[in-house]
Amino acid sequence: MARSVRNPKLDTRTARAKLTARTAPYWVTLAPGAQLGYLKGKRLGTWTAKYRDPETGARHQRRLGSADDYVEADGGQVLTFFQAQDAARAFFAECARPSGSEASHTGPYTIADAIQDYLTDFEHRGGKSVDDARTRANALILPQLGEIEVVKLTPKRLKDWHRDLAKEPPRLRTRKGKKQQYRDTSDDPEAQRRRRATANRVLTTLKAALNHAWREGKVTSDDAWRRVTPFREADAARVRYLSNDEITRLVNACEGAFRRLVQGALYTGARYGELIRLQVADFNPDAGTVAVRASKTGKPRHVILTDEGRVFFENITAGQPGDALIFKRPTGGAWGRSHQQRPLGEACARAKIAPAVSFHILRHTYASHLAMRGVPLQVIATNLGHTDTRMVERHYGHLSPSYVADAIRGAGLGFKVPGEETNVERLRPERA
């Protein structure tokens, strides 16, 4: 095993805390052409490895994991400086020898090859949405573009594919071997925006794969896809959330173990996949927090609970061992990937909530009510696990009390606009 390198700026979390946050990593050389970098963000630091092939000059770079700045290292997703060195050396060794796909690959390098290499690397880096990316690629990218050589890809070909994708109606689940079925959205004014938003997400996946190929030296230019831009205003915020009355009706319509799962989503804003993996030890009654060890982005976080949320988790975890799941199915087993869909749909029908909501709407509900109560957007973003406030501002910024609105309404215009004169007194509508 290679000898560990010491660095007074990166050795300990105390030393790293003194560093200035910036966009470029702090690099330390482990071997000729091989470096380990520490990127200090506003909230969390990350480890990155960079390798330059001495024969071909190709450059390789990979994110290794989070630094143990605020969370204890687990040797997997959260690493100390010395654990990061071990992970970096494993990456250097991988780069130094041809991988199985590279060794066996012959012929031109196609978009299908780029997608496969990207998904393999994404999965190796701990990406939590790799299955979603693979499904999207298999259905919407590879049938139209898979056989095209990356070096022969043109901006026009990509733009035509992107535009055609936005015109295609939403797909329905269809049995294997049967003709693909589509949903009729001719009477839905929101259909075009949603299809453009879907096309933008698929384009993002394709660009990520092509950029990975470019960084790995498989192609010499990224000009073809860099000149293709997503549709504007397709991802405009249209967030649905439940009112207080709807929340009450929905929770009352749920039963037993599933009711606790829904309550947990409303108290934490956590994703369904995060909730079903929570263990009793993840709840800290003293701090009033719930630790989400593996989120969608792969980064751990601590969700700060309200007083009501703390009491809820104290009640459902009392007397249980630390390694027990907090949320279990009525049979005592773990909740599965899609076990929530049917009971939530049935609960919405009983609660007369139409259209039926998903667990992601429960996440929106949590964030929306925090925003309406004046909680800073940065705080909401931290609890939701976002790295910055851009997503939160787009979805919930209009709900947050604004000093701009307060100032305008408080000052007034100073003049009166003449209106239609009437002697009819307006009555306040009677509330139900």
C-alpha cells in the first residue's frame, strides 16, 4: 500500500474549516499526474480525484465522496482525508488499465457507447437515480440516436431530435411486445409545457453522457451538443400542495402503518425512498433531528424537526432497538419501491382529494407551508437536501413573505385612480 500523504491544510476537519470556500478545489499531488482535490463549498466539502494518462494525455476526473467536515466518516460516501487518498489511488489504478468495456470495444464510438460508459461511471460514483437515467435513455435516446457516431453528431440532428421529442405525447405503460400506447392530451393546455419539460430532462441526460465522453478523451470536441439549448420557460414552477383541511382529511383517511408513513413525510419533507430506509438510531431526540444517510444526491443530511415532529418521532420510536426500521409495513416488513402508490391513491379517494397526490406532493406541502410561515428559503433548502436555493426559490419563493411586497403595499401609490361610481354596498361572501 502506498504511503499516505500529509497536508497541513487538509489533514483534519479543523484545518479544512479555516480554508476559504471557492469554486476550484485545493489540490494535493499523490503521484506524478495523480492528484486529490478538496472542494470547499458553503455547507459541505467534497473529495475529487484527477488523473492524467502519461501515454495518451487523456484526463480523468471523479468525485469520490463527501468530506467528514460535519458528519462522521463511514468509509463509503463520507471520507476522511486518508480514506479519500485510498479511494483516489483505486481510481488512478482503474484509469491506468483498460476497463473491460474499453478493452473489448472495437469500431466507432457511438452515442450508445457514451450512454453505457456514463451510466457505469454514474453508478460507480454512487448516483441514486441511475435506474431512472437508464430507463430514460433506453426509451427516448437510444432508439433514435444510439447508432450515431459521436464524432458525426451535428447540432441540427440534436435539435431535430429534441423538438420531435417535445411533440410526442406522453407514453402509457404498455405490455412488452405490444404497440406503444400514448395518453391523449389534446384537451390539456398544460400538455405542451410538460412535454417540453420532459424533453429538457432527457436532453440533460444525453448531455451528461456526452460531456463524460469528452472529459474521458473519447471525443475531441463538445461543440455539437454545447450549441443545443433547452426550451425556455418549460420548467416554470407549478407546485401543488395540500391545504390544512386537505392534510387533515388525508391523514384521517390513512390507516395504521401507512398513516405513520404519511405523517413522517409531512413532518420531514423527506422523499419516500429516504423515509423507508430510516432507522430508529437516525432519530436524535436531544437535537430534534432525523439523519438521512443516503439521499437522492448521495449526500447525507440532518432534517431539523418541528416540536410536533419531534413528539411524533419520539412516540413511534419508543422502546425500539436502534437498528429497527422506523416505518414498517403492516406485516412488519420493509416498504418496497412502489408499495405506497395504491394505499395513497385509495386514501386520496376516501379523503375526496382529486387528482390524487403522490409522496412528492407531500414533500411540496412541507416546504410550501414552511415558506408561507416565513422560514428563510436557505433553511428550507438545507432541510430538503438541496445544495443551493435555486430550486426552492423557483418553487416556493412566491409563497414566502417578501419585503418588496410589504414595502409596496405599505407605501401605496399616493394617488387614486377614478373608478365606476356606485351606491351598492359590497357584501362579504358567506364562508362555508
